[in-house]
Amino acid sequence: MKIPNWLEQHFGWLGLTLTFLVAIFPKTFAKIGMLIRFAFTNYWLQLGLFTIIILLLFVYRLLLKQQKKEP
């Protein structure tokens, strides 16, 4: 999968902007990190099942595309 052209051209600026945002608002990003950690530690089973379901749907979609291409 190829990165979109716009994102490829501005990848450095996006990284620099994100770095400055983390430097300016460290408490906000610390809260975001704590929320992510809380979600993964308390809801790991639900997140795992959700991930498996999404992957199965992705594989199913690919199989349907292959089936349509065959005569």
C-alpha cells in the first residue's frame, strides 16, 4: 500500500509539528497516554476481539473480491 502523495511530501513537517505539540502540551499528551493505557489494561479482551473481527472482515472482503474476478 502506497502512502498518499500529499502525506509523503509533508511527512517531515507533520512529525515536527507533532513534536512541538508534545513539547508545548506535555500534560495533555500524558493524559492521552494514561487513557490509552487504562483502555488496554481494562478492556484488553474486548479490544482483542474487536481486532480479530476487523481482520476477519478484511479477509472476507478480499476473498469476495477474488471470487468476483474469477469467471
